[in-house]
Amino acid sequence: KNRLEEGTLFKMNKALMHFDAYAMRTKVRLGGNRAYMILYANGKSVARANATNLRSLGPHFWKGDGSPNAPWTDTLADDATILHYAYTRVEDVASKAGTSCPGDEYRDAALRGNRTKLKECFVIDFDLDAFRVASTGDSVAIRKFFEESMVLQEGARVRCRRSETDATMGWCEIRDVRSLIADAMRIGLLRREHAVQAISRSHARLVRAVEHLSKLQGASGMNVDALFDAALLD
């Protein structure tokens, strides 16, 4: 499985949404998630590696030392896109147990259901819950959590108003996922990106071609650059 080839549907960063799309976000929240379409509403950022005294400013931003004539500023880029592949596979949930919190104390807290202790390590409840189920090592429970909480599929539970006249929040089940995705893309909540998928597939084809040529011409003494040139011309 290759997430770069399989993941093509992304939710838009809130800073890039127009008002109508922003107002619709709360209508497409899976399960009990606070953020629409799982979580992570802030997005990610990039910075130039040669920036003076570059350092992280939390999990979402960067900070560097500017100059009197060019102070450090954050800006939105029109010519670049950052794609965040969060929880794209069931394996991503399982990996939480090994990467999220250091030491056995948090794993033990997860197994005991000690949310107070886990709050020392997690800001978002969804990440905390993913860590708890991952810590059990129960593959069936992990897949169930993934499918119920992270997959936009037929029958998935979403928070909704009970009726047009009753504002009380209840539970609804998604029907006709294709239409929901199309509508979300139309209003700017979701976006399809196929560039990374195409690049990944092209790279895989190139590597296979080079390996094939290498076997055929192994005795010819061709170097790596020549093999790549031959593969590109093939």
C-alpha cells in the first residue's frame, strides 16, 4: 500500500475557504470528532531551510530571525500546496502506540483508561483515543476504530440536527457518499489532488524500467546515469 498513490482527497485549510464553505464545516464531522472530517484544522507550514535561526513554533508554524528591513512574517502561498497525510491507513493508528508518547507510563495509563495522565501528552482527544486503542495491540479493535472514526463511508455516523425545527444535536448516518464528496468539493471543503499520485506512479515505472535494463545490460558496464537516460527514452 502506498499512501501517496491511494490518498487523493484532502480537506481544505480553513485559511483558504470562502465564508460559505467555512460555515458548513460543522455539518460534516465524523463520529464525535470536534473538527470536520476527522481533525487537524490548522494545517502545516513550510519555511526556508536557510532562514536565520530557524526553529519550530509549535506543531504548525515556524519562526526565524528577520532583519530590520525584512522582518519575519507568515504568509499564504498561491503557488504551493502542503499535503498532510493524517491517518490515511489503519496502520497509522497502530503506529501511534510507538511514536506518540515516550515511556511505558503512558502506555500503561492508556491500558488503565487514565485520561488525566494521557492529557499530559495529547492536546486533541481524537489523538488520545487513537493512542488508547493502539496501545491495546488488538488489531480487530484498531481496525474497528479506524473504520468508524476515520473513514467516510456509507453508514458512517455524523452529528446532525434532529430536524429542521429541532436544533437538538443527534446522530445521522451518511447515505450516498459520492454525492456528499461531490458537494463538499463543490463548496470548497474538499479538494482532489492527483499530482503526487502521478509522480509516485511515474517514479515506480522508472525504477522498474531501470531494474529491467540493468538485468539486460548488466554486462555492458553502463553506469546509473546511462541506465536512467535509457529508461526515460524507452
